[in-house]
Amino acid sequence: MEEDQEQLIEENQPLEADVKTFKETFEDIVLCIYFSEEWLTAAYIDLFEKQAYMLPLFSVCEGIDNVVSKCKPLSKPKLVIMTVGPTIILVSEKLSRKNLQCVRTSAKDNLNSFNIFVRPESDFVCNEKLIEYLHEKWHDKLCDIDEKCIQTLCCVASFVCQNYRLEDLEGNQIDFNTWLSDVCIFKLATYMYVSKETLEDLQIFENEYHPASHIGGQKEGISLFGLFVKHIVTAGGKKTLKKWMQRPLTDLGIINKRLESVKIIRENIQSFQRIKDFLKLFSMVCGVLKKLKDNAKCSYKEYQLIIKFCKLMNNLIYSKQVGEFKGLEGLKSLNVLLEMNPEIFQDVITHVEVAIDFDLSKIEDRVVINVGIDEELAHLRQTFDNLPDFLSHVAAALQEDLHFSFPTTLNVVYYPQFCYLICIQLEPHIDPLMDYSMYGLEFQFSTENAIYFKHQRMHELDSYLGDLHSAIIDKELEILTLLNEGLLSFGNEIENFLNVVYELDCLMAFAATSIDLNLGCPIINDSDDLQIINGFTFLIDVNQVSNALKQLTPKSLLLLDEFGKGTNSNDGISLFCGLIEYLSSSTPGTPRTIAITHFHEIKKLNLLENESKICWKTTKTIVQEGNEQSLVFLYKIIDGESENSWGLYCAKLAGIPDHILDSDEYNEQEDSVDDVLNALNALEVPFKESLFEH
């Protein structure tokens, strides 16, 4: 995997995948990093957001916006890559071998795998048309941007235009300027650098194998992301939430605005369900519009879904106008949506309801166009409805004209594509192999019960009436195509609000989770102090044990991991021993229990009175003596108890410097268990009794 990530793809070599079309679910992030030994700048395009981001030029020798200025192990290019999390990285062909290696070695620390493309210097030449457009539309943002930064964005734009087909929602190819929705300036100081290992260790994300793992399926495990994502409604909201957690903000202004938005949602719980219904419908309507863009067939129920969404939007807009959302004025993302023109949604409702006959569509289980919408369609439908009576008259006339030499029943039938046929029912006295040409009949095909023929009259009907059913279907498809084009134009209107909807979805998920878990709103400021009220781990542990004890049955399995930590050692040992004494007693209803502890004193001091039902286990290790003591963990559970925590050795393995581990001050405090026992024996009050007095 790492070799694939580090493989350098030379200039002009085609992409491994086919050319992609940008859609709502597109996730590629294309980063161009342009740097030397003295300076660095970067730009990237998030293809999912259709937004460009630019990092202003800065000196590599200085700190980046007053942060990480002393972070030598983490090079500045690597910091940019870790912050952005790209899937494609573009570098200049003039980049030195040393700097190129710096980019390539960032792969193992990046949450996303990426490929590196070496681009010619010609890609870094400023595109005058693009620059003119950028300055015209986003002049305030770009007025202080250095030319090298603009060149970097031009390289990204060139790569995207060369390798991807840019489309609007209607499927029409468009140029880069039209496709791009926004340009933003980003600074590394705005984001907190979180390494891949940290994200894993803190369980921000946790992938687990899905039951469908045989086909490569995965699911989100027990993680912080999984805690919130279950309340996310839209696919884009899920991706936005993941990006927020990958790149936490350090900007207190933005953080507190988000917290205030969550607080507003919680305080207006009566509007909560209406907004959630909107998000669900929005997600489903985006799926319908995607099908329309791909020319996929949509059911009449999906058109009803669009009407339902538009009616809900108009209802929400009206509710805001009459003051029903007074408490939500501070929720910016919702207010941006509710400032949309309601006429847009009313036009969609009118066009869909006029075009589609939903009652008849339900009966026929297909999309049926209203008869009154088109005169030609109405004429075709009327002719088709009158066809059975007309064909009965034609059959009666033919029966008289043909003068069959045998008694038979003749019918004229209509089949789509075959059009009009004479049908003679097979009876015992009729020979199916006889020659019917004497009657002017042309054999077409036969079934078990009938024979079908063409006749001059049938050819005349083919020319005069035509294939009515196919003509009706073609006309309906023509009308439906015009309707779909209008709906795709409507899709282009709401596409401008995608990022706002996804942000609202994330804020709603935060509010829902905080309600579920009864979480309070944190107060975040510039202080370095961290004050946690009613949230320390010891309180959480005792609450969990308390809940477990209330629900225990003889068939339960209770798992205790380091219970008693996080408080005074005597208190922790007392609680742990008291709990084990209770669980090992003969009290009815006590379950099987597996407990893990680091309190070696329990066994050394014989603090447990009744050990008849307690089985001590430890992990097997081998200590190799020599110049340096070496410890080997065999990862095997054996009978007995551990006589050493091996804390110092584990700390050394983790990379704690020797000058800390060998500190005289530390070693003076490190007494052996025997020393502790001798000291305790000198006390007037036995240690065991003092433990259980707490």
C-alpha cells in the first residue's frame, strides 16, 4: 500500500481511473504545493464542494502564522499535506529530490492515500482569463495574494480541466470558471494539526469489518465520529462532518458561532422535527435529480417527492415570514436557505402537477402525462381509447368480404410494434397448415389457440392510424424530457446551497447528540486552563459500575478494566476490593466477572479475605539479563499474579528519554514492594483495616 502511495506518476501519464464526472458525492481533493528551501505556498480544490482554497506565500524559515515555528520533525510541506488531507498532490518538475522525498514520505501519516503528479512549469504560468475572473468575482479575498499563490491555483485548475469533465446538473459541459463555486483563503493557524496516529488513538474514527466483509465492506465502529454520524441525514453532511473532525478549528470565533448555533437548535426543539424533515427530503430530492441527470427512469413517486419537498420549503419560508422561527434568527445556515425565492419552488410544483396525472400513474404504475397538456397527445389518447369499437366494425366488414369456405370467427387486434392483425381462432375443423393466401391473408405467426395474418386492410390501418401505443409513449417521453430539463435547472438553483445544507445537517447532528447524552455547552476561550465539571473519569467509572450492579443476573458477564483508577490510591483499592469481595460471595445473582487491575498490593497484602472463588491470571513474560535488561511479552495467559508492572521498561519502549527514566529524584521515590510492607508493618493501624474504613 505504501509503495503504491509513494509511486511517482510521471508527467503526461494518464490517470489510472477513467475520466470522472463531478457529482454531489465526489470526494477528490487536488492539492498543488509549490515550494523551495526558502518559501512555500499551496492551493487545493475540493471537488465535492466545488471550492478552491489558497494558502498565502510565507517563509519556510519562519513560523506559520505564529504556530509550529519550532516543529522541526514536522516539515512545513508535510504540515500542509497533513492539514489538507489530499487524494492527489501536484508538484513542480523543478522540485529538488530532497523536497520531493519530503512530500512522498508524508503518505504514511496522511489519513487519505494519495498519488503524486509531477507537473511541467508551464502549468504554473498565470492564466490571464482565470485571473481576471477570480479578481472580478472575489476581489476582496484576493487583493493581497502573492503571484506565486495564484500560479499554484492555476496549476490545480489546469490539472482539473485536463483530466476531468466539468458538468452542470443538467449534464452540460461547462468551463472551470462557471463550475467553481467559491474561492477561500486558508491559513494553517486556523486548523489544529492532528496526526493519523492521534485520530486513531483518540478513536475519532474507527473502521470495523462489516458482516459483509467478504465483499470488502466496512462500517464505522465505536468512535467520536460514529457518535454523531448516526444523526446525519445527507450524504454530503457525512462528508462535511468527517472533514470537520479531520481538521479541527483553532479559530475561536468560528467555533463559538457553531456552538451558538447548536444552542439555538436545542432551545427551539419545537422546530427541530420540521428542519429534520427538510433535510431528509433534500437528501432524497438530490438522489432524484442525480437520476434525472443520468437519464435514469424515475417513478411517479419520485416526482411526488419533488412536489412534497417544494411545498415544505414554501411552508418553511412562509413560517419565517410570519415570525414562527423567532428563536432561530441566529442560525445563519437555516436563514440563508429560507431567504430563497419561494416562486422557484411554486413554479416546480405547478409544472410537475400540470404535466403528470398522478391518479392514472398510480393505477398504471408508471408516469402518465396529463391529457390536456398537449393537443397531439390528447388526440392520440382518444383514438387509442376508441380503438376496440373501431376494430370490431373493421372485423365485421372483413368477415363479410372474405367469404371463408369454413365457419370461423375473425377478429382484428392491435399489438404494439406489430400494429394491426387479423386473428382467426383455431378450432377442430380448421387446418392450421392450410393455404390462406387465396383469401389475401399473409401469415405472420401463430400461437396455441390462434393464427395471425396481415391483409391489405391491415396495411391501410398501419399507414392511417400507425402504432398508437408507441406514439403515445414517444410523445409522453418528449413532454417528460422537457419537464426533466426544467427540474435540472431547478437543481442548479439549489446546488448553490449544498454546502449550507450540509453545515446545517452537521449542526443538527451535534444538537441531537447533545440532547441524547445530556451534554452541556462548553465554554471555549483563549485560556490554557482546562476545567471539566462533573466529567472526570473516576465519576464515569463508578456510575458505570453502579448501573451494572443494578442490572446483573447470574447469566451476566461483567468486565472491569482498571476500576479504582483516577482517585486516591487507598480509596481506589478499597472500592476495588469491596467490589470483588461482593462479586465472589455466595450472594444469589452474582455473575461471572473478569477484572483487570494494576493494584499489586491486593495480592501482596492479602487484602481479599475470600479467595476460594477467585482465580488469579497474568501474562507470561521472559526477562533476559545482560548489559541491558530485556523483557519479552509472550502474550499468553497463565495462572498466577504479576510481581512487577514493568512500567519503566514500557516507558522506555515508548521512547521516553533515558535522562527522565534514570532520574535520581524518581528512583528515590521508587520503593520495592518489600520496603512498602516493612513500612506498613511499623504503622500502629494495620493498612488493611484502614483501607476498608473509607
